[in-house]
Amino acid sequence: MRETPEDYLFQSLTHSRPVAFTKNNYARHIPRHPYIAGKDGLARIEEALLNPSVITRYTQSPHIPKAKRRCQAFYKILKRRDIGGGKFLLDYWQVIMIENKAHRRWEIATVLAGEDSPEYAMINTKIETILHDYR
Amino acid sequence: MAMKKNDFLNLIDNLSATAKKGRWEFFYDKLADSLYWSKKKVSSETRLKKLSRETSLYVNPSGAIEGLMIQYFRNNFLEHNENLAKTSILKSIDKAENGEQISFGSKKDEVEALFSESVKSDILKDALEANYTLKDLDKVLRASVRA
């Protein structure tokens, strides 16, 4: 990871150009996503981007119907715990990025750390399509 | 509100009361399409427990709920929660600055009640599809609570 005055720039497994997390967006996220704070948080983001367990894609058009944006989610599973009956809980990080065509780069929109979450809930299969599954 | 023994439904049914007590507010992140109903700042050890494909709860180490997050809110959640979509929630979201508190004015109680119902039904629907029982959900909720 390296940084510029405006951005944190991460390497990733599948993108040739660095993936940017603008410092404004990063700072705005910390109050509700405290786990991303500091060097540890940034290192974990990069780990999820470099060694993902699953990568998915979807499109987003929240405001303007014609302005569909390409999105990807990188999931890094940290722990899988058996609770019996063929059911498992996962600890994982999810990094969601959106293509910024104007800047010709992908930018991190948000980072989530799920803990002890049922496996069925990790990927939103209603809108996400699996691109790569390294599990 | 700390989690009580085997009572997932109790927890969900009391969301509005928990929210009032904890002074939760609504926030919307336009870039990520995330809707938060939470404290403005959650405590540092709080983690997200994702209980459906769209809904996560903020659970702190003692098992107290500090809020919840919906993703993807406009792109997905609202599409199958028509009653909520019919309220003024989208207008209010559009009026708010990105990531800042959303004001519902006199409609706050109505939005909160419908939102709680939508969250409950969303979690139960996905759990049922995955063959999770209410007992399983209780087990999930208690999984990361430290004694």
C-alpha cells in the first residue's frame, strides 16, 4: 500500500492499476467501521485485495437509470466455524469497489468486517455474480 | 440492549426501543448504497454480524446491539420491501448530505416501525431459505458474545 495526499493506493490480485481508497471516504467510514482504522486496518484491506477467497461483480444504478456503475466485491474469509447440522459461521472481510470511469480507476466504496455470520448471508446472490472462487 | 437468552425475535421486535435508548439515527452512504440505523459512532470493538444477504447487525463484545446496516439498500432492499419504499424514505435520503444524518421529521416513528418490520422479514426469509431455525439464529447471535 502506498499513499498520496488524497488517496490510499492498494495492489490487488486482478487489477493492473492500483485500487484507490480516497482519504475522505476512508475517514468518513471510520466511525461506523472502526476496524479499518490505522496501519492494521489498511493492511487487512490490502490482504483482502491480494488474497481474496471470492470475487463477485454486480452493477449499481442508485440515482440515474442510465448511469450504471460496475462494482466488485473482494471477500477474504478468515475463519469458518462449524455450529452443527451442516451450518457454518464465517469471519471475513469484504472490500467493495466501484469503477470510476472519469479517473480510469477502481475505488473502494466501503469495507465490511463480518464476524460469526452465517455462511449463507456472506454473498448477496440476489445481485452479485461470482467472478472467481478461490476457496 | 444486551442479548437475552434464546430470544432473537425479542431482539428484533425491540429494535425501535433499542434505537431510541441508544439514540440511533439513519445515515445513507451514496457511494456504497449502505443504509445505517445506528449510533453516529459505534464502539471500537463492535463488529458486523450479517444475518441475511442484506442486513447486518452491529454487535459489541458484550452482545449489545449498536445498530444495523443494510446493503444494498436502493439497489436491492427497497425493491422487495414495497411498504417501506412507499414512505418518504427516498426523498429524505436524497435531501441528506452523503453519509450525514437523515431527517424524517414527523414521519420518523412510521419509518422506524416499517423499517423494523422489513428487517425482521428480510432476516427470517433468508434464514428460512437456508434451513436455519430460530434456535440457530439465537446460536448465531450468541456466538461472538464474550463471557
